[in-house]
Amino acid sequence: TANTLYFLPAALYATHPYLTDQQRLDFYKITLDGYVRGHFGQALDIYWTKNLSVKNLTAWQADHLPEKMLQMYEFKTASPAIVIAEACCILAGSDDLTRTACRELARSFGVSFQILNDIRDFDEKENRRRCGEDLASGKLTYVIVRAMEMLPDSDRKRLEKIVCSKRIRKNPELLSEGIALVRKSGALGTCKKEARTLVEKGWHGFS
């Protein structure tokens, strides 16, 4: 079913009688670009999860990890929104300036959506799943990375140890300790502000 959804749009715009050849070509370009970016983002997310260790995490943190996390979110989560925004511009015959503004709004919306989803993972009221699901599965998120940046050295090392150890994460009490450290860091509020700023910046350009 998932693979079918990749190709159904192409079947539609390849034969739609009201599209010009140039519009068809543009549609092919944006969908292929979206597929490539989406898969790169998903692959990077899986790579970080599968290779998470204290040693690797230290190396990643020394190489602009927060910025790379946001780039991964742009590729993995924002790509569908970007493709939809560009598709609307193609249909509307929008100029390049409008198309750039629409693409930027979609990008900022997608990245912000993922950040807020990360925050929700630590909110007992908002979270429909088990609280701290990302932490429990050893999944690096922007919120967890920012928490590590903001914590004092001893707390940061403790959070790193928890998130990098499958054995520790399976212990409910120690998992709760990790969740408490993320909340203590202030990263949840900081990331929420960053997400809001991203959307406001994209909206300003668009409006």
C-alpha cells in the first residue's frame, strides 16, 4: 500500500488532460526530489538509532548535531509538505518568488511539526503513547539533543548514558530518570519557542 501511494500521483498527472507537458515535467521533478530527500532523511534517522553509543554520540555532538537533526527533519518530515506546496504553485502558475515563499513556509511547518511531536513525547497530558517513547527506544530527537546541550555536565553525562544503553532504558525507574532530566533541562520550552519562531519566519515571508 505504501509503495502504491508513491506512484499513484504520477499515474494521475501523467495522463491528466488539463496539464501541459511542462507541468507534467515539473511534477516529475518535485516528486522525485521529494522521494530522494524523504528517503535520505529516513535513512539518517535509522542510522543514528542503530549506531547509538556514547562514543558515537560524542563524535556526532562535535559535528553540529543539532543542525543536522533539523536537516534530517526537513528531509524526512517536511518533504511531503514541500512537494504539496510546490504542486499548488505549478497548478497556479506562480512566479519564482511566490514558489520560494510557499516552499519555505512548508519547510518551516514540517520541521516545526516534528519538533512539537518530539516535545509531546515528554508531555503526559498530550501524549497518547507511553511517555518517553523516543527515549525508551534509543531514538535521538532534536529535543533530547538540545536537553543534552542545556544540562550541567554531570546530568548531561547521565542522560547520555541512559539514552545510549538499551539495558538501562528498559528499567522503568531509570527511564523515568531520563525523562525527568529532559524536563529539567528546559529544552521542552526552548524547543517550543524555536518551533514557533520557525513557523512565524516562514509565514512572514509567505504573507
